[in-house]
Amino acid sequence: MSGGAPVLVVGSGAAGMACALALAPRPVVLVTKTDGLPGGSSLWAQGGIACALGDGDSAEDHAADTLAAGAGTVDADAARLLAEAGIAEIRRLVALGLPVDRTAAGAVALGREAAHSTDRIVHAGGDATGRKLVETLAALVAAAPHVTVRAQTVALDLLVRDGRVAGLAVLGPLGVETLAGPVVLATGGVGALYAATTNPPEATADGLALAARAGAALADLEMVQFHPTALALPAEGRLPLLTEALRGAGAVLRDAAGRAFMAAEHPLADLAPRDVVARALGTRAAAGLPVFLDLRPALANRGAEAFPQVLALLAEAGFDPYAAPVPVTPAAHYHMGGVATDLAGRTSLPGLWACGEVACTGVHGANRLASNSLLEALVFARRVAEDVDAAPADPLPAPAVFPVAPPETAAAVRRLMSAHMGLVRSGRDLAAACAALAALPSGRAAQPGRAEAEAANLLLAARLMTAAALRRDESRGAHCRTDAPAPVEAWRRRHVVTLADLLAPAAAEAAA
């Protein structure tokens, strides 16, 4: 369908741009709060894209590795779809100009990352894969006549009529506006909820908060993946990522005495699943024991050309990886939870779809398999585009007021989440965090500023995530509780909730 209201795609990372392109020839308004294309976390992705392209590999094996890494809660149908559809998606992108790395014989070069049973990681420009991907997509979007980009525009709230999402209220350069049309959320993750994160500052949980306030079903909110090897720097905020592909190429984690310690933690040693590696490092950090990543074996095996971004960021930070191992620390990296969707990207609300990190498709379970995230963004962006239907024709008026919180609330949220919703949690700490978050100031305003709107979204997302973590009284994958250290069979499932389920009725009404 090429007529009617445009589809409103919120987010300018890989998922948002891929969805906008796949919707052609239907008109699309791509809403992004960044200054232009591209935006989001995809730009910073170093590891690559998992795809079963190699001889002897198969979609079945890729799906099996995804299931194994996910600690028992991956949706098998979603994993199968990801692995099978991903092959065609990557081939399509290569044909459109994605400059994948190749062997001397001209075949697509494939690397290895943690918990994969074979080499299946596609790279472009070595560790610049995310940047190359979104630059390719951004060029295609810029040339697409059916896409209008609305930059510097913040999504404030979903507009719902008769139980259906029919549009979006936004804050743009000219103030508050309403846009009519079906809505696709592709807003990325929740990294800005944490003091140490690999995410850019715009990852303020906007899509999650918008969907929650509208009453959409949410899933696995407690499942936050921490990347084991961010460069340990003294400043808060986005820490440079040292890609897992380094360990796939031979890099080794060492303690202050130079000893490799991961073999004692897991049979796969440095290539153990991310939750295992991150907790091993986090335990040492909590005890004041520094950890270092020795890049020299990886650089010897693959060469400097395989890791241009890593070498550039290390040089900028004053480290010489050829001379000595570099300090690393776990940092918030990826949200496996999000807005619950089916395999077509539909949410529980008619008129609303979601794809990318903001969505919980069931692919990642309790622990994302390395390099599945970019593939998921591409595969499910197309699934959404193929499913989006027409929206009611009548535009909606904007609500009178929007949720806001003082900008300084964001700093308080980051302190609480880092202290109580990190690698290791406890019921007592989670309950304390829930109470402290509920006491933080919030309100409503007719003309909110961007910082106030983002602070409100961060606060709501933090409250929902801590409440979900408190409810899940077991340890599984990325969710580790000292007071419930074992997995519980009854929890071997997606944890689907709504705002009203997690927050008391009065509190839910205030948050909405």
C-alpha cells in the first residue's frame, strides 16, 4: 500500500533504517532525536553479525547455539527464524553495498565469538562493522524517496484511540506536534540507566517507556547483558568497547599477576558465555582486583587491520596494547528484555510494532548470543515492514501534558541501577532500589524539554526493571541473585508483564 497515513518509525539505528527501507513504497516518517542519520547503538557495534554462511555451518546449528546461550528461555521458533532469514538478509545487504571483509580467495571472511560452535561472524571494516552497516543503510535511506527524516525530534507519547495506537506526539524544533499513522518503535536500549555503559547517551529507554505508558505488554525486563570488556576509564558514561572478536582471535583475560584465569571459571575459558565472563570480572572488580585484556595474541593472529577502531580508541586513551595488557571492566551493554512482540513484530497493542533492541522477540532469552543483535535488528525490521497495516485516517489531538522529571533525576537513577541492578543482585537491594526510585520526583508539563522527557523515561524504565527483577526470584543467565542462586523450573519462560502488573495501582496511574 503506497497511500494513506505514513508509517511512523521511531529510531535511526540499524532496525529503524532497515524497517524504513523495507516499507517502500509506502511513505515513512523516520523520527530521530539525533541530529541526523545514523544514530543509536548500532553505530558503535564492533563484534559483527552472526550468520551461517560458512561451509559446514547451518541455520540449524546457529539456532542451536542461540538456544544454548539463552539459559533455557529462548523461543525456539524465533531462533530458527533469525538464523534462517538472516542468511538472505545478509546476502541482500551485501548486494546493496555492505563492504564485508573477505578472504584472499574472495569468500566472506568469518570470525569466532563466545558460545558459537563455529566461525560465523561477518565483519565489515574489521571491528567497524556497526559503523559500516549503518553508513550503508543511511545512504540508502537518504536516497529513498518514500522516507522523510525528522531529526532532532523526540517521541513524547503514543496516541491511543479505542485501544489502538493511531499516532505519536513529538517534540521537534518547532515545539509539540502530533503525527498520525501506525507506529514502529526502533528506539534501542536502556544503557543510559547505568553509570558505566557501552551505549551512547541517547539510549534513554524511550520506546520502552512509551509502550509501557500506553499499556503494552513487556517481557524479560530484568535481563540486562553486561559486556565483559569495556575499557576501564575513570569517567562515567559511555566506555569504549573492546570487542569480543578480540577474544575470538586469541586475546586473553589476565589478572594483575599476568595469570589467565577464565579456564578455572568455565570450560570455554575466555570464550565462555557473556554472563559467565562478565560475572567473573565483576567479582574481581568488587574485590578491588583489576583485570586486564592481553590483545597481543589477537593482534598477532589477525593483524592490526582487523581491529582499527580498537587500536584507535586505545591510542586516544593512552594505551599501547603491543606493550602490555589493557585494563577492562564490565559495562551495561544490551537489554534482552523490552516490548513483547510476536514473530511479526506486533505488540499487544494494535497499531504498534517494535523491532531491534527495544523489542523482546524471544530470540535472546536470558543471555544474548554474541553478534545476534544486528542480525535480529535486520531480520525483524523486515518482518515488521511486511506486517504493518493501515492506521485510522483521523489525526489525534495531543494530550495536554507529558511525563517529565528533573534532569538531575537521571543521575540518581544511574546510581541506584548501578548499585542494585548490576551483575549481581539481591532481594533486599532490589526492594530498596524500588522504594528509592518511587520516591524520586516526577510530574507533567505541557511543553517539556528533551532532558526532562528523557529523565522521565529513564525513571519509569528503572522502576519497571527493578520491580521485574525483584519478582523473578531465581538466577538465570544475566539475572543473578545472591538470595536465589539457582534456576527455578517455573521461571523457565518469558516474563511478560505490564506497567499495571509491576507497579501498585496508584503508582501506575502516576507513572502513566
